[in-house]
Amino acid sequence: MENRYMKHVNYIISVICMTIIVACGRHGGFYDEYNNTDSTRIKKLIAIDDSIYKSAPSAKAIIKKGMKQAKDSIEWCEYAVRMTKLYIKENKSDSIIPYINKIKAYISQQPATPRNNNIYGLALEYEAGWRQLLYNDIKIARILHKKAYDKIMQSDNKSIASDIMANLADCNYLCNDLPKAASYYRRALFLVDSLQLPKNKNLTLYMGLSRIYESLGDLNEALRFYKQTEKYLDQMPQNMQVFFLSSFGSYYYKTRDYKKSIQYFNRMEKYVRKTEGDDCLDMALCRINSADVYLNLNNLDKAKEYLHLAEPVFKKNAINIGIYYANTIKIGILLKEKKYAEIKEILDNEHADEDSMEFMMQKIRNTYLRDYYVATGNPAAALANKIYEDEKNDSVAKSNSYMRASEVIQRFSEDTLALHHDIVMAEKERKASEAKTTITILTASILILTLIFVLWWMYTRKKQVSAQMERFILRLENTRNRISPHFIFNVLNNRIYTAGQKEKDELMSLAKLIRKSLDISRDTFISLNEELDFVKNYIEVQSYILRPDFKFTLNIQPGIENILIPSMSIQILAENAIKHGLKGLERQQNLTITVIKENDITTITVEDNGRGFDSTKGSGNGLGMNIIRQTIAAVNKRSKKAKMDMDVHNIKDNEGNVSGCRIAITIKGKINPHRF
């Protein structure tokens, strides 16, 4: 008994969910910053989006008026694309494509401005929804969704990006690519969070993840997302509420918690009766599910009552799987009443193609059939039925196991994409080398076998070095990513909201520094210009612990701003200078950073007038300095041409007293980031 027991109904519901996102999503109010000239225009568009979302009768007239009074073709397209959205919601398929083609033809000839990208992205997304809804063209729909996402991410309104990701997830779900679908749903959740969109946008995403994990057999994870969704049940559209109640009731049926299952189906029955009436397909689905649950609760009277109400609807609409399910419940009831002759009559007169029925439907039927065969003295038939089902279960279990493994790998790869890429490439090289070695062993002479031994030794050594480098990068990335961005930014945003102006400015600087740190920490090497921008932000944040006369000097040789250096290398040295050298110093505090390049040798010098370097007090043994040393070691080991070195020494005055510290990093040659 799955979320929807009829295959085509399940598909229709999925498409409806997708159409809700495309046609009814409210993406007003989350535009990027705009100037006063655009303010009136954007407010009008937001109002139109809201009127479409609320199904306001005046929406079409407002859009037509806007198209007629548009000052230019760009403005006309902004209104026309919303007319397309309205037609999708009204299911007027014949009116959709003429508008979409006209919009795309014009915008594709215009400069790719944020405004134009928004219009083009919306047109692509609505075309994807139209193709999926009308033609079930999932392959083309997926391509259009991806193109729409790329355009929207370069537009002045990124809020619909999470909806597009959800639509991509739906497409992959319909193609039974559950790991990819889960990946897109999680990406959509990330976008909702990072773009600070309303939390009710998570509803369809939680529902999607629930059904995916339920399909994969991960019921605990499915339950977690069902409960997340239930918090927002009252905010869901009508058909989504019906879909959720049915899905959650089916979930508890699968876990054999029949009392909770019937609670959700009872809620569904009341809601459908209120919104759609007694004779609709949703009510028939609810009642057939309820009949099955009551049968498992041994309440035969209720099971018969609901079966009697549901079965005529399936017969009237010629829904074979519904009729098959109704007969299954009849067999279960008759079995408990020991009316074996009537069961035989049902089986003899039924002409259903069992192979076309969903396996879960067959399993429910088989449970009753085995008891029937035993009760009527045919244990061989019961055994054959059991063997067939076990074989089918094994096949489904293997498929689910593979998809669960794929989903876990997909989730891991999203978090460590660069490292995963290196591992995959290394694995491919290893397999290729092993295959070559095997062929050579079978066909070569003693001389070639000796050569293979040498090559194998070289390969093993290379693999060891590669593994050491991978472990180093993993430790380095782990160190840099220990802070949870979601937690930090939530705390900072809450504090900024309540702080005074001075503290708010300081917290904004800190937030900017943390965001910059997260950006550059994704790359092992960055440009000198990016590193220096980060250092400036860091110095600005740290200025409150320094004297008012603190002097910060940058001496950068012109023309070398784009050279690559290890990320955060200068910041670590600057932090070390402030922390161990300048902090608390009673005289004027000076910090100077100099970068020069001569004869292919880049020299980075960080100099302060502080207390100097004292290894006995841990000045050079902290986490940051260790990261720099490990980075230098990795570059020297992995790079054939580029070499790095670091020199640390104290500065002394005329009387021989320590008056500061100078740390110099030299880079000989050009670093190739693709080797790391």
C-alpha cells in the first residue's frame, strides 16, 4: 500500500505538486536590491504575483492592461510571462506556447541583464511545467528546468530557484532516479535557507524527501520529514493537504501502526468531504485505504462499509488497480469469515493482469491468498506463492539497497565535491593501471614481467603519496570548516537586529569576514588580491583590540595581484602578529605586509614591531602556523617546479633588544592548483 495505490494517479499528483510550485509560487518580495527608478515597476509585479497566487478574478485584467500600456518590449515580456503563469494555473495549454515563444525570441536577442535573465528564466520554467503537464515529456522538462535555474541564479529575483530545484527533483523522482531527486530536494532546502525565503517553501521539499526515503525503505528518515511537513499542514493548498494525509496514513500502514494510520485517513475523509464532496476520486482512495486498515484492525463491519462505498467509484471510472485492490480487501474479509467458496468465485471471475499491478498491491493480496490456500488444503500453492514473493522481495531489496547506497554517496559528494573528484580520478587511474598490468602479465615475457614489477612499485609509491595528500587536504578542509555557517549567521543576524548602530557596524564587519572566510576556504589556492581583501577585513574586525594609533601598511608590487598563493596564508601570519606580538603593546603598534616578485620568485613578508617570536610561549606552534607548514610541505612534495619556504626571525634594535618579528614566505616558480 503505497502513497497512492494507483500508478497513474501517483503521477498526476506529482505533476500537480510541480504545477503548484510553477504556477502558484509567490516569488514577489525577494528581489535583489533595486534603485528608485525600478521601485514602482517591481511593486506592480509583486502585486500581480500575489493576485495569481490568490486566484484573484482581477489578475487577468491587470496583466492585459499592463501588456497594453507597456512602455517597451521588456516591460511587455514581464507582463506576458505572468500571463503564461496564469494560463498554466487555469490549465489553458493552447494559450501557453505562443506567449513563451514570443518572449524567448525577443529576450534571447537582448543583453543578459539581471532583469532579462529573470524574464527568460521564468519563461523556460513555465515551458518545462507545460511540457511535463501536457506531454509527460520528462526528458525535455529536466533540460528546461536546468536552463531556467542557471538564468534565475543570474537574475534580480533568485527566490524561485528553490522551486526550480524542487521541480527538477520531481522529474528525477518520476524517472525513478531517487538519489538524484533527493540531491535536488536538499539543494532546494539549502536555497530556501541561504536566500532567507519563507519557511513554508519547505513544504513540498519535505514531502518530496519523505516519499523518497519511504521508497528507499529508510522509514526513520521518512518519518522525520513527514513530521516536519505536518507543522505547516494548515498552510498547504487543498490538494497538498489531501496528498499529505494520504501519504502519512500509508506510512503508518507500512509500519503496521494501524491505529495511527486510521487517524490520518479519518482526517483525510473529513477534509475531502468538506472540500470536494463524497463522490470524488480522492474520497474513493481514502475509503479503500480505510477499509484495508479496518480489516487489519479486525473491524470487519467498518471494512465492509468503506469497501462498499469505494468500489463503485473504481468500477465507474474503469480504474483496474482500484478494482483489484477492492477485490483483495474482499478476499481478506471473506477469509476471516471462512467463506472460501466466495473467495474462489472472486478469483475465477477476476480478469486482472497481475503483472501490471504494483508489487505492493500483489503483496497485500498474497498475504490473504496463502492463508486461503492453506485453509482449502492446497499448501503447495501457498509455498509457491511465498517463493515467488520472496524472490521479488529480494529483487526490490537489492534495488533499494543500491539506491540507498547511491543516495548516501550523492549526499557525501555534495559536501566534499573537490575531494570526491580526486578520489574518483585516482580510482579510475588505479583500475586502468590494474587492467593494463593484468593484460601484460598474461602476454608478456620474463623481461616484461620485471618491468611490470618496477611499474607496480612506482604506482604503489604514487598511490601512497596521493593518499597522504588526500588526508592532508581532508584535515585542512575539516579545520577550515569547523564553524557551522548556518548557526553563526543566525546568531549574528539575531544580534545585529537588536544591536545599537556602533555594535551593528562591528557585527556587520564580522559577518562579512566570516562569509569571506567561507568563500576562500573552499579553494586551496586563491589570488593575491582575494587574500589581501580578506586580510583587510580581518584587520578591520581586530582593530578594537589595538591602539588608536595602530598603523597598517600594505606594500604590493604592481602587476602581481593575480598570482596564486595558499588561501589564508597571509591572514594567518597577520593574525599571529596581532595575537602574539601587538596585542596589549603599550607603544605604537605597526603591521606591514610586503609582496614583491623578482626573477620568478615571489616574497611575502609580514613584519610587526611587537614582542618578537618566542617558541617557548607557543608563538609558532599554533594551529595556523602548523597549517602553513603543512601547506608548504604539500606544495614542495606535489609540485615539480614550484617550491615554497618560510623564514621566521626577530628584529632587534641598536641595543640588541627584540623590537619585532619578520616572517617571510618565498614561492619559487608558479603554483599549479590542478595538482592539488
